[in-house]
Amino acid sequence: MKCSSLLLLLACASLAPAQELGEKWGTEAREREYYRVVDLPTPEDEVIEAGAFCTLPDGRLAVGTRRGDIFLMDGVDVLRPEPVYHRFATGLDEIFGLDYRDGAFYVTQSCELTRVSDTDGDQRADRFEVLSDAWGYANYHEYAFGSKIDPEGNIYVALGLSYSYHSRALFRGWILKVTPDGETVPIASGLRSPAGIGPNEHGAMMLIESQGPWNSSNSLKAVSEGSFHGHPISFNWYPYAPNLGDAPTQPESGGRIITERERVPELTPYAVIFPYIRMGRSLTGFTVDRTGGKFGPFEDQIFIGDFTLSLIMRATTEQVNGIWQGACYPFREGLSTGILNVHFTPEGNLLAGGTNRGWPVRGMRPFALERLEWTGKMPFEIERVTITPKGFRIEFTKAVDRATGTDPASYRVSTFTHIYHGGYGGPEVDQTAPEVTSVELSEDGMEAVIELNQWTLGHVHELDLEPLRSRDGEELLHHDAYYTVNAVPTQEPGEQAAAPRERWLEYSGKQGLPGNGKKVVLIAADQEYRSEQSMPMLAKMLAERHGFDTTVLFALNEDGLVDPTQKIKWEDETVMHNIPGLEKLADADLMILFSRLITLPDAQLQHFYDYLDSGKPIMAFRTANHGFIGFDYQLDGKRINFGEAVLGGSFRGHHGRWHQDSTLGRVIESVKDHPVVRGVDTMWGPTDVYRTYPEGGSLPEGCTALVMGQPQLTREEGSGDNPDLIPLPVVWVKSWTGRTGKTARVFHSTMGSGKDFEDVDVRRVAVNATYWCLGLEDQIDPQSNVDPVGEYAPLVSGFNYPKLGVKPRPVSDFR
């Protein structure tokens, strides 16, 4: 399995002496105030040249190395780290893709995609399964970079050329997709020397490409089936990719990519160009900040490493007229070695690692693992640049003072492009200097909209904002941003957002599983307990692990964004919420509801009323027992209380300390054989117990309590029972009969915050309840897979939205 022991790193690291690598940003001293770099010591007798990272379900981190080892790491996030390393696997080759699912690692190495597992429980790999070796390998320069497993279970593999000018082995210079069934599908051609592949902040697959032939600078490119990424030397493999048809037209050397696309429609423009040296020399792996604000103000942005200059950069992307484009920004220089990959830890720190492998890099160490952590101090930065029909919208992390912020001279814009040619790299050409004709600074100083007198498509637009000052007199930490303009919108982004491409999420059930043929609609519409994260997680898991077809509906704001920060009617009498897609309840076999005090138009409420009359089952979590305001369903001439009548109890108060206690749920001995709690003894979550009936009372007649929730002393698991508080029911089942006389099964759990769902037994009860509600209790397997599909990192419950990192986001962000 060992393919090679040599490395010519990405063929984009310069051979020049270290002092000629290029000018520094010169901001490292100030950067330390906001983001410190913490060394993660490695064992003295080990060489750990990190090529890929992943997080295990138990919170440990794994690192795959250039030398072919997989190490498990404990203690990465502690205050003064002295990580403990355990070699799990060895004998692999140049690991540049690593993920974990269902008890196994998925490893992308130079010659194959391999599933690596431990079958005897001794914490050492003993099973190595080839998932795909559908590409050639004949040269040490032929690297393979693998994505994480996507929501459909696919892994994308980006294959470098045989040196910069040759494709001598099958599919070198291509992107392949390996499906969960083991099929390898050619997706795209034209790569030169990729260095990372994965989703952007919107979930679209992206690729890092290195400067060289047909690539005059480093870039981030969008990946789609049939796309061509610029280097035609790999056209010789199209006969082996019949799904893509004939090869594209041969590009002509010496033009510009924006005009060459008219001849070669498959040619994909750079989504983000990183100006050479100013923004790295040899870009490498990237990841997206999904830490919920733990890493500072850059949530949902891309973080990218650079090998030669030993630094980290940021990028943001957007789709305009169907074409991806965006901006890049400096972030942090001064790391200790050449960076090969980056990864966020469970505590929201950025892990960075790599090697110099004998090549000239700015960092002085031959290899290193380091942790970047936010100090909590807010830097004055350009947070994000997006395009408007006439210019740019620039968001800041701190308020800009009006004197500099309203002066057009504070916003200096220049543009350039590159020659699209078969030579190696190339200069910046066709420079222009558009005039900033107007500036509009928002009242809070957090956003400026500038207008330009001209656009130049295909150009990088450099924004130099050095004259700006914050309201407390600070200079920008980094005053440059570089936006690649491929297309100009015809309307304002806010107007576009009002009609988003996605208003709900849908997942098709994996075939051959018990849930096949059953449709489940999940509704995420609360403001406190992060249902917008937990319900998509549950939907994906029910589809992928159990075969149910699932749909997730959300409460959207006026801009079409999922918005947990919306007020309720008690706070604003004018509030009217909106859940598009409720008509899907008519065809659903099961509704799973997680709402809180929402007010809906009559037409949308009617879908709920019709469902209550259908005799179809209902599942509900946490705040759903006070899920509506203005719910006017009439039974026997009287308006019902949804929580009391349908679910068996409505919120009456917190039994213990709100947002301070946790809950240990214990299955009641007398009902331990009920299908809903099959395979469960206890369940824990960091939310408190709800009281749903008067003190001294009990659940209404017809309810069967399954789990009693005991308040704990603190929010920490294992803190012990609070002796001053009795346990109350937190999970029960009942039936409901509507106006048509049809009776439905009902499941209700007052546990279910986003963090509660990190507990395997909370998830198992939810999955078991899905089967039970649908009359499939004979199919409940107490050992079935209830792991989330992909990463699940929910934010903490509460209403302090800025602190918690909760903000309106597109539906696609939750896919």
C-alpha cells in the first residue's frame, strides 16, 4: 500500500532562498492581540507531518500524515496543551484526505481511497479496504486530495498531474466522485496541482488550485459535473469518462479566461483569485468556520493555509447569475512551518499543521502542529465584501467612524487580471483604476456601500481601505481585500435573498432500509433551542441510516433566511411568522414538530388543522408544547390548547434553574420494554426539566410516561442528582383523535435542545419514536446506527444571539 516515500510538495513551493519568498504582511505583532498561536508538542521520537485532520464522535482529533500514519490526539484544546498521541494506523502513503464514519476512517492517499478500521477493539487498525483505486499512480508528484464525506455519502478526490505538463497515468488532472456504493464517477478535468477539495460556506464543492501552467495565480474554483478547470493536458482521459461526453474545445494560449469561456463553455472561471505572494505562494487545505462564534467574528467563512509563506487566509464566496465568485483577505502570518491543512477543533480553535520537507518555507521548523485561538478581543477588520449592481457592500467587525467612513477617498480600488496561457504563472496585466463615486455608511457604522464608475469583468478588484478608522480610532488590522468579479448582479443581494433557491431541505431515503416509502416532514421554528440545527441533523440521519424520505421546513424571515432571532407576538404585536412548504404535510406519513410561540397566517395554520384531522402520527420536542400563538383548532365547538390536548401537557415552568441545570432521564422500569425506549436506559442533556402539569398532579389520562427526568446539580454531565427536586416525566406517548374520528399515535419529549441531541440515547429515542409512530415497531433495532451524518456541532441554547453566534442564515447553510 506504500506508494511513494518522496514529496515534491504541490510543485508550487519556490526553489528560491528563504529571504526571497516575498514580503510579509507586517501585521504579525498586532495579530497576536486577537489570535494567538499555541504550539501542540509532538513526541520527540515521532515525525508528524500533518496532511489531513478529522474529528471523531467522542471529540478526539485524528491526524493523517505525509508519511502514512494516522494518529489519535487527546488534549488538543486544553489551556496548556500536552497532547497524548496514539498511532492508530501506519503503512499508508501521503494522506491528504481524512474523515470518519460508522467506526472507520476514510483515507485518501496517493494511489487509492481506503477504509481503515479496528475490528478487534485494540485501538490499532487491522482492516484496510480499498474503496476506489480507479486512477493511475506512476510518479511521486501525483498526489490525491480527498474531501470529507458529503451529505449524500460521496467523497470527491482531486488528482494532481504527472509534473506540471503531463498526465501520464489514468485520470491525472481530474476530479472523481466515489459514491457510498463504491462506484467511481469522473466529474471534471483540467486540474494542474490541486491542494484541497471540499465544500464552501454554502455547501458547494470547491477546489484549491496552484499557480503554474494555465494558472497564473493560486485560486479557489467551483466544482460541478462536466466542468473544465483550465489545463487541457488531461483531455486524453475523456474516452474513459463516457458520462461526460466529448472533451471540451482546446483552449487557446495567450488570451483571458473571461473571453476564452466564450469558446470553451465548460471552462470554469476562478471563483477567488489569490494574488501571488501578496496572498500566499502555494495554497493548501481549507475548512469552514462552523464554530458558532467561538473563533471570533468570521463564522461561515473559509480558512485556507499556505505552505511556502506559513500563513492562514480567509475567503468568502457568493453565487451571482449562477457563477461563483468572492473575495480573499489576510488573516494570520507567523506560523512555524509550511501549512498543509487546517481544521476546527470541538472547542472552536483552528488546528494547523504541515511540514517543510526540505523546501524553502518561511516557518523555521521542519514540521509542526499548532492551534490558533481567539483571545476574545475584537479586531477591527474587513469582515466581508459582497458585490452589488453598482459596486461593493463592505461589512466590518467594528463600527467605522463617520469622518473616514463617508469619504470616498478612504476606499481605493484598482483591478487587474492574468494572461490565460500554457506558460508557468504570469504577471498581473490590464490594470485599471475605477473611481469610487459614492459611499453610504450605515447608521451603526458596521457596513459601507460604495459605487464605482465602471466594472471590468474577469478582474480582481483590490480594495485598499487603509485610511479608514474605527469609532475608537483604530486602524484596520488588515486593510486589503481582493474580490474576483466574474458577473455583476442585476438586483440588490437583499432582493435576491427574498426569493432564495431553497426554502426547505429534502433528503431521499437510502434504499433497502426499513423506512423506505415513508415520508417524514420536520418543522424547525423555535428561537431558543437550535431546532434549525437539530432537525436537519435528524432528517439526514433518518434518510441515510433508516431510509425515510425527509423534508425540513423552517421559519423564514422577510429576506427568506432561517431566522431564530425573530421576535414573538408577545414582544411585537405586528409579528407574523412564515413557514413555507406546509402543504407537504398533506402527503406526509409523520410530522415532527419543534416550534415555539409562533404566529402563522390562517392559510398556513390550516395545514396543521388538516393534519390533526388526518389520523396521522405526531412527534414533538421541547417547546412544541407551547409551540403556537393564535392556534384556533376547534374540537366539539371549543378551541383546544395544542400542548394540553394534542401532546398531553403544556409548559408551566422550569423545574429547576433555567439554563443552569441539566437533566438525567431514566427509563421507567415498568415500561422498559416499550419500543420507544428499546436499547435505552438513561439519556442526558444540558437543558432543564419542564413542568407540564400542576404541582402534585400527573400527566393526563391516556398518557404513558416512559422516561423520568431528574434535575442535576449543574449543566455538566455526571454532576449528580439534585436532592431538592423530584423527577418529572420528560418522555411520554399517547393518542390523539381529531374531528374526523381518526386516531393517531403521539410522541412527546420535553428534552430535545440542539445540545441534547449530541447524546446518543436522545437520538435513539427519537429514531425509535419515528418507527413506533409509523407502526414499524417490529423494525426497531436497539443497536441501529443513530450517528449524525457528517459533522454535528450545535450552538448553545439561549437568547443572547450575538454572543452565541446565532444569526439569520440561508436554508442552504443547514444542508
